[in-house]
Amino acid sequence: MNYEQNILAVLNDIQAENGTYFRSRQDVNRDIKSKKSVVNDIKAALPQDYDGNQWENVNVGALYTQIEKIRKSNEQIEKAKRLKDGYENKLRAIEADRDIALSALNSEMAAKERNIETQLATLKEQINSIEKEKAGLSSVRADREKVIQSEYRESIAKHESTVMSYSEYVDMEPQPVDALLKKAEETEKMKSHINEWRRMLSLQEDIKQLTEKSTSYTEKIEKARNLPGEILEKATIPIEGLSVKDGIPLINGLPVSNLSEGEKLMLCIDVAAQNHGGLQIILIDGVEKLSEENRKKLYARCREKNLQFIATRTDDSSDLTVIEL
């Protein structure tokens, strides 16, 4: 901006479409439009009515810890119930193992007895030895029965101990985790949008600041457009035919550069006459460019405005002539 111009020219430069303020506002508005487009894209990608503050501090790990705890408890409950349901079957199975072992033992002993009897019939010389072996069978049987019964009692005790270890769970019902799983998945999904949500908020703040900047440019441009009219409405125009358009002074609708030399001189006199201070004297050069009639009009205008003046003109004479009017 060149502030050495007259105020109307400065105001015209401010509001001009090729001026700094107008171009700066266009740049700001383009930036606003671009950022709004990004914000709209982010909004479209986010869930409806998404609020990152709601999800930012949610602890998903705590949810999964709770889910895992419930799952483990459910496993204990299910195992307790299975043990309870299979208790009698397990006992029968243990008893069956015992009976089978005893039956096998009896079969084995019977077979041995038959074999011994056969040997006694055919091997009389070994009767004493065989009879001793036979006599010892009862003791072997008793020892083997003790082992079988001991194993039986041990299996029963072990099974009952296992069942008792789950006794606290046997009457409990498994807890559902579907709702917590759904909540955890939804929370993870919502937290995944937080960074985009933050970027959207940052862009919205940028848009707000840029909008304020654009509004400021608009206010300046509108002020620059309207102020000349306000000035001209209130101002007393001292020069006849003077008007201003786009910051350019016009005389009778024409720029000063389009005036004839005589019209320019008349304008200078009118302007000089408005300066009520000073010596009230003006210097006029080049009056030879005016016709005799226009020179007289010029001098008459100076007298009318109560101005003293010195007018010079050149001709083909080599002498200096001074004429006092």
C-alpha cells in the first residue's frame, strides 16, 4: 500500500479486486474452504455424534481383564459341574476296576491251584514243596487284596478331593461375557477415531481464526468502498464539478489528465483559492498556450477569487516584457 497517495486513492487500493486486502481475503477463504472440506471428510468417516472425550480415557485392558476373570471362573464352574455329574460314574468305574482286578486274581489263583493239583498227581516227589507253595497262596492273595483295596481307597480319596476343590463353583451359574465383549470391541473401535477427531477439532479452530481474519478483511474492504461516499456526503465540495470515482478525482466526469490546458489552469486557481492561509499569490506559467479570450478568463477568475498572480508566457521576442494588469 502506498499511503503517500490521497486518502481516496488509498481507500480505492484497499477495496480494489486486485489489491492486497482482496487477494489476501481470497487466500484466506480458499484456506477456509479447504479446511472445511477436510473437516467434512473426517466427520463423514467418524461414527455419528462421535465425541472423542467420551472414549479417550476408557481402559479397554480393564474390560478384557474382567472378561478373562469371568472366563476362568466359568471354566471352574463347568469343571465342577462335570465332576459332580460324573461322580457316581467315576465311583462305579473305580469299583469295576477293583472287581475286575479281584476276578482276575481269583481266576489266576484258581488256575494255579489246578496246575498244582496236576503237578501233585504227576509229581509225587514234589508234593511237599507244592503243598508249601499252596499253603502260601492265601498269604499272597491277602497281600494282593490289600494292595487292590489300598489302590481303590486311594482312587476314591483322590476323586473326592478333586470334587471338593470345585465345591464352591458347583452351585454357581456361568456368567455371560457377550455384552462385555461387545462393549470392549465398541470401545476399541471408538478409540481408534480419536486422532482424526483431534485433527478435526484443530481444523475447526483454524477455520474459526481464518473466518475472523476473512471477516476483518471484508470489513476493511467494505469500509474502503463505503467511506468515500460517506466522506463526500458530509464534505463540502469546494471545487465545482469535482467528484470521485474509484478513488480518482474527476472534473465534470473527466480525469484531470483529460482536461485542456486552460481547464487545468482554471482548476489550479480554484484549488489555490481554497487555501485561506499563506500569501494568496500564485504563479502561472505557459499562458501562451491559451487563446487571448481564455487568458482574459483566467485573469478574471484570479481577480474573482481575490488572488494575486504572476503569469508568464514566451514568444519569439528576445526582450523581457513585464505588464502589470
